[in-house]
Amino acid sequence: MQTNFHKLIYSAVFSLLCVFTFAQTNSPYSRFGLGYLRSDVFSSNKAMGEISAGYRSAVGLNVQNPASYSELSLTTFEGGANIDATTMTTKDSVYKGTYGTLNHIAVGIPLKRDRWGLSLGLLPYATTNYRFQLQNVDTFNEYNGKGSLYKLYLGSAYRIGDFSIGFNVGYLFGKQQYYKGYTFTDSLQALNVRNNTSMNVNGFLYNLGIQYKKRIIKHTEANRLKTDIFFTAGAYGNSGVTANAKINALWERYYTSITTGVIYPVDTPLQQAEVKGKIRMPSQFGIGFTVGNENWWIVGADFKFSQWSKFSSPISYGSVGDSWRFSLGAGITPDYTGKFVKRISYKAGFYAGKSEVRVNNAPLSEYGGTFGFVLPFVFGRDRVNTNDFFQLFLMGDIGTRVPNSSAFIKETYYRFTIGLSFNSLWFQRRKFD
């Protein structure tokens, strides 16, 4: 049974890695800052409005608040992928696109059950992918961008009484590429200009977290997994750190043959190779709470703030500013110890806030709703006491990003997340008579 369990995990890892071959996010707003920011929230709480500050799970990972690792009771492997459909609307046009991205691959290990936990994993940090054209009276301008940044992290947490403290240390890496082209009409008798710029990014990030968990309603010991009610409050955050950047840039002037369409370079007014620079990352903090029991019902709320107004980069093609988000979420499981249908968990949430993107000196408004199902599968017949099981997460997120003027692009997205969580007692200390 254990061998088959491991085979399932290896198959899941391979399937999720294949998601890297899909097209990445396609949004003109990924031109701003470091690109389209990816969520740090994993499968367990993603459908509950992405609440995380006060969320803890014995069999799930909450990376956004690393203090939650101390709750782990089983070794947990998690993976997830997104399939997104986006509709971008202006006054006179509509564009639709579909793409897929990896959401996360991570593992959590209880070094001491329900007291000391460890987690490590890989997840995307930001994605840039856009292409648009502007037609003026005398010029035709083209702008392209592509690339991704990823975060490899290692974290741990320890519980002392009702308090847990934790940390994540992450390594940020990746590459972004940008293209700008200016084609002039023949009447101007000017050479066309194009620019190719790339930026390699690397640096270290960190995140600290704290949680307080208190049992506020206690029932019989036999039923405590289902009917005990807990209150958990938490906070997490980090100060702004500096990452490294290396810039390669090439400006060319050229003309295009009218008869053959062949491009002929003329000269290179500017060329830069391996120019070092610094990226100032934003600080952030989050605070929130949950009430309930993940095996029965749970409700919670979060507030998150990111200081993007302090962000700076050697390459920046758009204005950014401070962002915030408020989230509400809830989940319910009819019968944790019952038959399969009754053990399915139902989750829903809502969020609203302001994006870091600034259009016409005003932030985009963001709001949406989330929903999802958690399907539990158990190895063996003992549904209550087994240490080998996995969960399938099916999550939806319908949201929109709205500018302050109808003259700019409104973005509506429909995000479907598939997540897997495998749980097993891998590191059990053997006892001999």
C-alpha cells in the first residue's frame, strides 16, 4: 500500500510539472511592476476568499502565514495548477484568452506532531506576458513582454502553549524580457527603432508569522475532532528587501525594404551587457482570524496590505502604488467520519480591494468570489484512524479588475484550480520489544 501511495505522488508531481508547458497569463497589466502577481495561498484555504492569517490545518499547508506549520500532524505533499480564462473589455473591443499555470508544489513535515513543523516548496511569484500595438498618425508602436519569476522557500514553525511562531526564507529567481518597436511612416523619412531588454532577477525573501489558537468550546474527548470549536488569530509580514538584477539591452535603428519586406539594421545607438542593478521589493503585512474546526465548520476574515509605493526597479514600464485586500471565507463538512458524500467539504468566500497597478494615477479596483469542493479519499477501510489518504481540491475564482475610467481595459477572469494533497505518516519512529 505504501508503494502505491508513493507512486501516486510521483505521478502527481510529473503531471503538475507539465503545466509549465502551457501559455502563461496574458494581461496588459502584467507590464506594471514585476508583472502579474501570483497568490501564495494553497489548496486548503484558496476557496475561502484566500484567508490565511488565522488559518491552521493538520493536513494542509498555509505558506502565507508560516506559523501554521506547527499544526501539522502528517507528512503532507501538495500540488496545484490553475486554468484561467480572461476577458478584457474596452469601449470598442473584447479580447478573450485561456492559459494554465503551476500554482505550487510543496511538502510539509511534522518534526514533532502538533508542535514543530517544516515546509519547503516551489511556487510562481510573478508572470509577465503581454502584447499590444498603438497606431498613431505617423508611427506604429509595438510592445511585448514575457517571463516569470519563481520562489523557492524553506520554512518552519514551533508552538509554545497557545502561541505559534514561524518563518519562511525564500529565494527569488527568474528572467523577464521586454520589446519596444517604433515604425515610422515613409513621409517622415526616419529610421525605425526597436529595443530588446532582458532582466535576470535573483535575491532572498523572508516572511514571519505568529498565531494564537484557543479552544473556546470543548465537547467529549471522543468527539473533539469534529465538535470542538477553536478561535485562531494570526498575523504575518515582512519588511522590504533588495533583490539583484542584471540588465541586457540593445537599441537598434533599421529600415524595412518596401519590395521584399526584409529588415536591414543600420546601427546600434546603445548596447548594455550585464549591467547590475537593484530591485526594492515591497513590504507587506496581513492580519486575520478564524472560528470553528476544519473538520466541521469554519469561518474567518483577513486584511492584507502591501507597500508597493516603495517599489523600485531598473526596468519599470508602469506606475504602481500601495495595495490592500479584505477577504471573508467559510467552509463546512457535513460528517467528517461518515460516508464519502458526507465527508465532502464545501467552501466559499469573497474579497475586495485595490491593486498595486496604477492607471491614470488611480488604482484598479479588484473584487471577486471564490467557491470549491474538497473530495477526500482514504486508503483502507478505517476512515477515522488511517494515516494514508489524499484530498482532491476543485476550486473556482470569479473576479474582475476595474479601472477608474471606461476608456481603459476592464479585466474579468475565471480561474479554476485543481489541487492535490497527499498525507501519510512517513517518518514514524519504530518501536522494538
